Amino acid sequence: MRITFLSLAAAIVLAAASVQAAPVPNTRHAKSHETPAQNVVKSQQYDHLVSSNAGFRAARMKKECGPIRDPGLRSSCLASFNAYEPR
């Protein structure tokens, strides 16, 4: 009986902790109900800009890889722009 009670109490504590740890949606940065099709279109536009606009590509590389201070990770980040995006 005591083991059952302790198991039940532990389950309740765990459930309460997981509810508290659940992320709260941030409406300031939340997309306004973007559909999967809209996401695909935006992704295609991004891919096109990265592959065709050198200024946009450089700006994205600086924004995404610039804050990375580890030389190996930074070079990997920069190389990732050449992995799938032909110039």
C-alpha cells in the first residue's frame, strides 16, 4: 500500500513538473497560422535568394554563423551554405 501511494505521489509530482516546464507560446514571435503550403513557398523563396543573391547570402551567413565562436563549428556552419545551395 505504501509503495502504491509513493508511486502515485511521484507520478503527480512528475506530472505537475512537466506541466510547469511546458513552453508557453510567445505571440510576439508566433507566425500567424502559417499553412504547410505557405511554409514551402517561403522556403523556396529563401533557397532562391541564397543561391541567386550574393548580398542576401552574405547577410544570412553573417547572421547565422557570425555568433559562433568555435572555429570548427563556425567553418562547418559556413560550409553548410555550400552543401545544398548552388551558387
